[in-house]
Amino acid sequence: MTADPDVPVGERLRRIRGRRGLTQEQLAERSGVGVDLIRKLEQGRRHSARMSSLTALARALDVELSRLIAQPTALARRDDGQASVLAVRDAITALEDFPGLATSEQVEDEPPVLDALGVAVRRAEAVRQGGGFAELGGLLPGLLAEARSAAREYQGDEQLRALGLLSEVFQIAATMMTALAREDLGHLAMLHAQVAAERSGDGLLQAGNLAWLSWILFKQGRLEEAERVAVVAAERVEPDFVRGPPRQLAVWGVLLLRAASAAVRAGQPDRGEEQVRLAQAAAVRLGRDVNVYATPFGPTNAAVAAVNLAVESGRFARALQLSRLVPGDGWVTPTWRLRSRRRAAWGRRWIRCWRRSGSRRSGCATTRWPGTWSGSWRSVRVVAARGCSSSRSASTSSCSRPAAPGRWCAR
């Protein structure tokens, strides 16, 4: 069922609660949200609530948060997607962060509950990793306001924790904006994330932010800076391979993979390969795939990165060797899995095309990539090379020449 955006959140809450057969008191007990807030929402005396409270209510009612707050579940190509971007932009550039213009407006009377805020942040991270940017556009403005409020209102250790959560929310906003080709907004959000992380005193969170900053610089084509940021941050982490915590090894490994990507793209494949080897050593020490600051790292991620960088540098035989080392049962993000399946499908089509036409360019040369994947054309060449190497009609030399961006088999 699709939620009607014209129906107030309180009315949707009342309907779903009724279908679950719960009283307001029972819902309050299940969710940990005050019954007074539930009453005010359902009676229309309040029209909004903290995102952590809405997340807790949705979990207690066993419904998607998007259904409760009537946010679309997929990124619309025009109006809805643009609205999401603008809402997050306004939240990132809120006057509250501008010196001399800070306000103390609150969404609710009581300060945010940090445990509930943490759950909401984890939920937003999962949505981002799943590519649900329209839904994320509905979550982030409220989360940013709530995390700012928590960082302002709490003191002592609780304030440090709140600042860490604020940093993570800004990090999510930065990655969303960059993924939607708003790199300048992503850079600004990452700056806010790092300021909050420094105030929190969490050195590992600061390093994780720098890994994402390196990615943003990479997207902007600032390859030398992207590599330098990642290398400097990795040197600061200095993990203990014997007694170091897994998260420290994971962040260090992610930083090295970021540095390797920038080095290879800048035409320094040997340096990039050395950085990948170090990252793989960390992955072996971890022994499993983990998810740290919404970034996967472990044996699977490191092995896939090695293959991709070998392809990027034109070392196709090496890429084929490395591809056999990728764990078959490893964990990757949903969006990465979807991209991989589609690239593999197009790669198989490329192989069939060459097998049908032999070394001729007819048919293959005029077949176009889908527009949204034209920037990823290199990634399919490992699949193509594997197929060509086993095909009698296509020579190794034919396959070794990469297709031009936007085409399948152009030579």
C-alpha cells in the first residue's frame, strides 16, 4: 500500500495502529515513545516529531518508515528527486550553523533520546546503502535537525556521543549529494561532518570521514588530493594487526583502497597495487566482511577492488587471475550487487556478440551501452576477456582492445 502524502502523519499513525490492534498506551510501551506525543500526533495537535521517534514508532508497528511519513520509496527522475535534493541542501546549509545566527528551536519539548537517535542513524545508513535516495531525502532534514539539537543540549560524555551521531548524519548527507552529482554540497557536508567528529574526539570517525572525502575528491577528478588525503589518514590510524580492533583495521583498509583508486586513475598502477596489497593484508587479518561507517570492507571488498584496479590499469590477464580469488559468498551492499549483476549481464551479451560475429565489428560495434552505465564500461572487460579467451572465433588480440565508452566492441 502506498502512503498518501496528503494524509497527516498523525492520521496515518492512527490508522496503522488501529490495524495492528494496539492502544496508544501499548504502542508507547512497545516503541519507547511517550504516549503524550502519540496522542498529540493522532489528534492533530502536532504535525511532526523527531525522526528518531518516528523511526521507533515505525519499528513498533512493523512498517517501513516511508509508509508512516509518506515518502516515496524510489528516486523520481524529476520533481520528487529534485525536491529531495533541495530539502537536504537546505538542511546542510541551515543558518543554525552560521556564526551568529544559531537558534534554539526544538521539534519537541524534551531533548532527543540518544539511543533512539542512534537507531534512526543506522536506518538512514541502510537506506543509503540500498540506494533509496528519495526516502533518504525525507529522512535527512529531520535527522540533521535532531542531531544538531542533541549536540547542543547534552553535556559531557552524552554530548560527545551526540556529536559523533551528528557527524555520521552529515557523512550520509555528503555521500548522497555526491552520488547525485552534487559534489560541492557533498564536500560542504563532509566539512561539517569532520568538524563534529573532531569535537567528539573520535579519531576513527575522523579517519572514516577522510575516506569519504577522498572519494568525493576522486569524483571531482582531484586525483592527487584524493590519494594524499587517504594516505595521510591511513598513516594516522596505524592499526595494530595483533591486538587492534576490527573497526580500526577496516577503516585503514578502506583508506588504502581509496588511495589505490586515485593512484591507478592518475596513471600510477604500481603504487596502487602496493596499496591494494596492504588493504588485502588487513582484510585477511579481519577474516570477514564488516560494515563500518556505512562502508563495506573485508576479503570480498578487497578482492573486488583488486580486480577493478587491474582492469582500470589495463592489466586484463592479471584481472582474470584476481577474479578467481573473489569469495563467492561474501557480503556487498545491495546497490553494488545490483550493478554487478547488470554489468555481468551486459558482459555476457558482449561475449555472445563476438562469438556470433567472430573478429568482425558488425553488430557489436553499433550496440550501445545503456545511458546510465556508459561511465562503467571498463568493468565488464574482465567478463568479456574470459569469454573471448575461450572462444575460437575471437582472438586474444581482438579482446585486449577495450571498447570505446558507449559502445560494445568498437576497435
